[in-house]
Amino acid sequence: MPGCFDALSAKLVADAGFKVAFMSGFAVSAAQLGLPDTGLISFSEMLDCVRNCCAAASKTPLIADGDTGYGNALNVQRTVIEYARAGAAGVMIEDQVSPKKCGHTRGKQVISREEARMKIRAAADVKTDNDILIMARTDARAVHGFDAALDRCRDFEDAGADMIFLEAPETEDEMRRFCGAMSKPCMANMVPGGKTPVLSPAELHEIGYKLALYPVMLLSASIAAMQATLDALKPGSKAQLPPSISFAELQSVVGFPGYWKLEERYKADAGV
């Protein structure tokens, strides 16, 4: 499940044939604001991005990062409802204290176990009427330890979550214990350089995961390509331009051929 961050990246994920995409809060904050994933991006900014990503990848289910739900349990319900209206197939709600932090960075804090359970219950209470799945995430591993995080995951199942995400387990044994304890589908978050071992899709499947998220690989690759291009464009630079698609291919990716076809179809006859 590649992480997208705008309409174009969502379209590329869909065009590549992936069965599901994920709108990453880390990547959206970086791409839209040029700022870290520390709760600086707002609900309305995230909602606009959900709407654009879903429109660009309309045939591919998209799970969108709902962060902490942007407030209390009632805010969580509004986040779930509005994300569903925007076209999201699923929404992820986490148990961090606001402002949240990226899952593999320092300084995280989590709300109480009871408040976390109530937030997921609130989300689950509105999911059916709005045709959206709830992914419940806990960041308690970094704060209270693995066993406490696993207890929260069990709470989330009982509260009605459809998918469970225990963020940043630190060993393969923890990953196995997590999947073995859950009855709902589990997601693995693969961040090279993060706290969780990066395993192959086959290994993750064998452990018991149903989804494997790669949240920032597209963002990281695009940054590397843009930096290399900018370096090569500097006056006097001897660096080679990195590989890129042709202008004709670029036009195809963003949909010019389809636009031109419709333009011809609806063209009015001159003088009539």
C-alpha cells in the first residue's frame, strides 16, 4: 500500500495497479506545507487532500490518515463522516496527544487508554451509515511498552475497529505477537530507517499482516529526483540530469489525450 500525498501521486498509485492506496499525513504535511508531521497541518487542509486524491484515483480504494481525529470523540465522528463524503474507503485514527508526532520520531505521548477506546467507539458508531472502514492505531509502544500497546489494540477490536495498527514494534517477535493476538486484519508500517524491521511482503504475510504500508517511499524518491535535477540545472554544474519521462509521456500521465478526445466531442461548429 504505497503512500500518496497529492492528486498526482494518488493517480500514479492507481495507474500502477495497486489494490489500495494510503494518504500519508507525514507526506501530505511535507508536500503541501513543507513542514514536519507534528500536528501543524489542519483538518481542512487534510480533507482537501483526501478529496483530491480520491478524485484522481477514483477506482482505487484509499485509506486516509485522520491523525487524532482533530479533537475529542465528536471531532473524530466528524472526521470520519467528512472523509467518507470526500471519497475515502477507510480512515486511520490514532491515540496520540495533540499535537501528534510522526510514529517513528521522538517525543510522542498518548491519551489515556479509556479515551482512546472511546474515540474508536465513536468512529465505529458512524462507519456503517457512511460506508467507510476504521483503522485504529496506537502509538503506546514507544510510551508504555509493547504489552500496554497490545492491550489497546484489543480494546480497539472490542470498540468496533475494522483494522488494527500497532505503530513501531521494534522486533520481529513483537510483530508476530501482535498479529497472533488480533482477530481483525493488521497493518505493518515499513519505514526504512525507522524502529520496525523492514521485511519483505512475503515475510509480512507469513507473520500474519494483511496490509503493508510504505508511507514515504514515493515522497523520498521524488525529493531525490528533484534535488538531482536542480543540482544538474545549476549554472556550471557538471552533474547529469537524472532519468525523466518525455513531455509526451507527461501529457499522457496527467490526462491530456482524454481531454482532447472530449474536446473534439463537444466542439461547437463555427458559425452555427
